[in-house]
Amino acid sequence: MTSAVLEIQPTSEERLYVIGDIHGCFDELIALESKIRRSAKRAKIKKYKIISVGDLCDRGPDTKKVIEHFVNGKTEGTHDFVLGNHEMFFMLAFWGLRPDLLKQAEINLNWVHHALSDIYKSVKLQVQSWRMNGGEHVFRSYDADINDLSTWEKIPLGHLSLLFSAPLAVVSPTAIITHAVLHEGDLEVLKERDAGSRKTDKKVLESLHRCLWEREFPGRKIDADRRHISGHTPTETVVRDANLGVFQIDTGAVYGKKLTAINLENFRTISVDSSFTYQRRMGQDE
């Protein structure tokens, strides 16, 4: 069973790169990975792993290709990601409206999934919120229709399994990676719940919610030794706050700006320009 917090320990020969919100921008993802690969080669790095801050899906043109890329990458040990709020829409809609597909995929639900179901019951029972956040583009990439449940079978079971396997946070020796902004104590609360030492109470739910939705920076550093890397809030350039140890790396790829990665050894960034621009409609969220 996947934990809410995944701790990873790269080898001395391996480098970790964290990529901002992709939102179905597959061409930009491949271009950025090519740039990472060239940079790693110049630094004589033979092995590296890419971790996404979540929001692989929605709004962009190629969610199917992006998820397939991460399915293959996770199998090969080269890619991983943390859960974003847009994956949450994806997962809960399938759980609520096509639970038979989860059963076919033999998905094991954990406490995070049940907590999300409790918090966002309305999202689980209808697709309006997902539609307003770009979910229609997901189905177009699969040649399916968000409004026709019979076509949802076109989404491969392996893609559903990947989404349900995502942790809320990945912790490396140098960084804490989440989709949105954590506050002081959140990581410890999630670890305690993983260990089964507390019920899913209000404090746990608040920490879980911040992993997916929080935009406000914490009052002080959440960890003395690690930087906190997140996405979720699109910005013109990478946001760095040295006093708080915070980096926000969603540089708006789906809005025609850039897709950005950060090297967790030296915290230098690499970016590529985006060729796709999603047009927001009134009432749409981030």
C-alpha cells in the first residue's frame, strides 16, 4: 500500500530533478527532459530521476501521452510524481462514477483515498468541477467523452493504477516535494497517520488539504535541512524564498509560458518555452 509520504535515497551517482506542473504538455515535457539529459551528460551524470510536483493532466492537449510516459518511467525507475489537485479530480470521478474500472485495475485504496472521498464527496459523484478545471481535454486525448461514461473504458487501467499510487509528498535528503505548500508540522502529521498512530482527524485532513491546494507560504521553514519544492500556483518565473527555504516551480507551461525543472543537488533550474496556450473560461480555478 502506498504511503502518504514517500522517502527516497538516491545513490551517490544519481541526481534528482523536480518538474513543475505539466498539464498535458507532452511536447514540452520531452523537450525539457532532453535538456536535462544534455545537462546531465555535461556533468558526467549517468543516472537521474525525474519527479513531478503533480498535475500531469487536464487543460493541455496530451494527457494520455504524459501519463503513459510516467507509467513507463515508473516501471523503469526513472520517473515518479506526487498527487496534485487535478489528479484528485481524475481519481475521484472514476471512483464515484466508474468504480468497476478500479476493481478491474485491482487498485488498493488507502487512508488518503478514503479521506479525499470524505472531503470531496460532490467531486466524486459528478464531473462538473473536473470539467471546469480542464477535464474535457483529458478525454479528448483518449478519444473519449467526459459526458459519456461508456467511453471512460478507453482510459487504460494502468493509467488509473498510476494515479492511485501517488503519494502526497516525496522526501529526499535535500528536499520535501509536494504539489502545493506545506505548513509547519504538516509532514509530521502525515507521517504519523501513515504509521497508524492517529485517526484521520481534523488535523490530518487540514494537512492533506494543504498538500493539494495551499498557496500561502508558511510562517517559517518547515524543515531546517531541506528545501520545500512545490507547484500549483502558476508564476512568470520560479519563486524562491531563501528565508523559508521555499521554491515554487509552476511556470505556467499550459498557459504558453515555460516548463521548469530544478536540480536537487545544486537547486539550479532548467526551462523550456511552451508552444501551447490554454484559454481559461470564467469561473475556472487553477
